[in-house]
Amino acid sequence: MKSSTKDQAEGTFHKVKGMIKEIAGKVSSNADLEGKGKEEKLAGKVQEKIGELEKTLGK
């Protein structure tokens, strides 16, 4: 698997995982879990963008 495709797939996984944590934190009124979910979702978005950039550059 190409590095760019791997980064995009992992980024999507982390983004979804972060959304689940964020929702679980809101439902359970757990601010820490909600914050961790937001962080992971953002990290996933960044990783997806890195994968897109690598794909554009041909890596």
C-alpha cells in the first residue's frame, strides 16, 4: 500500500474514532473524553491532508 493511501486510511480511522469519543464524552458529560475525541479527530484530519499532499506530489 502506498504511503499516501495508508496515511489517508489511518487519518479517516482516527477521525471517526475521535468523533465517537467526542460523542461519548458529550453523552456521559465527560469533558476529558470529549476533549480527547476532538484532539484525535483533528489529528486524523491532519493525517488525511498529509496523505492527500503526498498523493499530489507523487510519493
